[in-house]
Amino acid sequence: MTNSLSHPPQPQHNFKRVAILFSGGPAPAANAVISTAAVSFLRAGIEVLGIKNGYSNLMQFGPDRPMEEDRDYLVLSHKALSRSRAKQGIMIGTARANPGKAISHPDHLKDKERCQAFQTTYDALCSLGVDALISIGGDDTLKTANKFKMFQDTLPEGSKKLPVVHLPKTIDNDYNGIDFTFGFFTAVDFLSTEIRTLLYDGEASKAYFLCEAMGRSAGWLAYGAAIAGEASLVISVEDIMGDFVEKEWEEGGKTRKTMNVPKVVDRIVKTMLAREAEGKEFGVIVLAEGLAEMLPESYLDGVARDDHGHIAITDIQLGRTFSKWVAKAYEEKTGRSRKVTGVQIGYEARCTKPLAYDVILGSQLGVGAYRALVEKKLNGVMVSASGQFELHYVDFADLVNQENLVTVVRHIEPGCDFQKLARFLETYVND
């Protein structure tokens, strides 16, 4: 029997109990990440607690509200984890509660009032006898993990320190430090199936569907779904950063680029006319939902924002709004009417059954959390995988700006081969 069949080595460690939490929006293969991380620790004799609903319950901890099993956390056992790797949903739940909301600069970590939510979170974990924290989530959760590590660095000498390891999650795939995030390909597969179905519908009724796809900050999901689903055109924030920029608005000391709405609408109408010239009186146009963030301020008046400062994109209904503009512009240009229906797609993909690829990737990241903490003795790192699922560990400082404590979104590089792939396959327009 070769050494390759031997079980992994069991290094010496001082961990008795670790906590795992999931924060932000769901993603396919979430349970693969949670269960494989938990099993790895359990096989090393380390107890595992699944913190329920992100940071929300931890932030409510206090003398009159101690942490309570089943309500605030689950004890993850081998029995509870049996055949859970490919299950849909999130076994420990999720939430968007943000204990680092009041902290936007390292100096804020010296302010006890600003740090109170972190202090409560830290006290809650310590009350459970936790020795380390594994966080799973998007770039906002990564920011929180980094701040929580930095908060602990300010604790008095001799205080218990909880190493923090982060696992990247987003179906948007806009993470620096990793090639693909778990759930991305499952979401692309799900959305592309919807797009192809809508193409049949459009062809039968000589109509267009304008699909608003998830992807707040970058166009990976919109582009992937459009390419795999054979959409007629895809437009994302990267495209606005290129040809469609109108001007920048000053907002609270920050600038943001806004789109020239009539120009975008005209580009969509040109696609429709080019398809008609090919004898195709139907099609599907994909817009990344993040375009809503690039609407001029007059379009965003009164729109709510979440704990991370993001606008409530669902309130804008970008697809439906653009469909009205496109239908009107088409009629003005041709003298004919054309049915254009706005559809929002993506949310239903977040808890769909994961593809094998995402289960494998999620499993490697989950095991990577154990290996980062127990084998490598690391703290303040994000687990990553590249190539043939080779693990590596990226320091928080390489992912989070240590001056303003924000992450940098990974956009589709203008002119890259992935972006060109969409241009090659969609309807050609002579601009």
C-alpha cells in the first residue's frame, strides 16, 4: 500500500473547540464548505460549533442573553454532517449583520464605542470556549474578519486571541486572491438554463427579454450566464467603465461613475435591429444588476441602503425599468412596437443543487480552513485554491486596504479574452 493512501498527518495543536459562521447571501455548495471544515476538525479531536445566522446572534450576547444551543449555535457532530456535502441551503443559516459597521479606519479601533459590537462578538465566542473562528462569506465578510483580527490585536496583553481564517464565498466571483469562488459555476449553469428557456419563449412570440442578473460589483456572473445561455448581448459595470462613461458625481467626498442611460438604451436597440437584419425578431439581453449603482443620482433618490452601504438593488427593478426605456426607444426609431419584458434572475440560483465542481472546490476550501489553522498555524488569512485545487493562503493585508479597511473588487479586465468571448458570440453591431 502506497503512502498516498495513508490518512493525513495529525499535527500537534492546542485547539479544543472552533466556531464556523456563514455571512451574507447564500451560495450553492455552502454545506460542502461547512461540513468538510467541520469533519476535518472533528477527526483531529476538535469540537466544532456552527454559529447560526452569521454574526447576528453573537452581537446580541450579554448577561441577560447568554449563548444558547440550537437558538444561537449548533454542535456539529459526525452524525449531523452525514451526507451533507451536496445538500442545498445553509445548515447554519446566514445573515448580513455587521459588527464592524462603525469602523472604517484603523484609528477607530481605539474607540471603545465603535468597537462595542466586536467586543460583544468576542465575549460571546469566549463564553463558548472557542479557540478559533472560521468565517465564510463575501468581500464584506472578509472585511469584517480582517477588522475582527485587528480588534483583537488591540486587546490588553495576556488576553485570549482567537485566530481568524476566512473562506471566500460569492456567486458573483468578484474576489481577489482566488480564481473562482464556490457556487459560481452552479449559478452560471442555473441562469444560463433560464436564458435558453426565455429564448424559446421570445422566438415563439417575437419578443425580447431583458434579464437583470446578479452581480453587484462586477460582471462575471452576467457574462458567464450570457455566454453559456447564448444571450444576444450582455452589459455589465465593466462596460460602463469603458465606452459608456458619462461623468462622475461627487457623493460624500467620494466620486462614482454614472452611465449615459440613453447611450446604453440605444446600444440595446441597435442589437435588436441587427438581429432583425439576420431574420431574428427575438432575443435575450443580460444586464448585470450592479448597473443600478451607476444610475445618475436622480434615479436613486429614496433608495434604501444596507449595513455595508449598498443600495437595495431589488427596489430599483433595473430590468423592468430598462425594458420600458428600450421598448419606447425601439418604437421611436422604427415606428413599430416590440414586446420587451424585464425579468430578474439570479436569486433562485443561490440555493440550487450544487454542481460537482463547486462541491469539490467548496470541500477543498473547507479542509483548507483546518489546514491553515492546525497544520500551518496561520491567523488572518483567506484560504484559496488554484490550478488543480492546490491550496494556498492569502494574508488579509494583501486583500484589504489597511488604511480604509475596504476590499478591492476584481472586475473583468477590459479587453481580456473572457470579455472578448462574449463579444465574439453575441450579435454583431456596427457601432
